[in-house]
Amino acid sequence: MARGEGSSGAKKSKAEEALPIAKEK
């Protein structure tokens, strides 16, 4: 699910919430 949650998860968190992470899965 979350790949870089430790590195830049905070920044990706916002982008993931805004963008459809369904295609990333």
C-alpha cells in the first residue's frame, strides 16, 4: 500500500489523497 511512508510519506499522503491511488495499487 504505502511504499515511501517513511521517506516522504507526509508529502505523498496529501498527493495520494487528492490523486486516485487505485491505479497505483
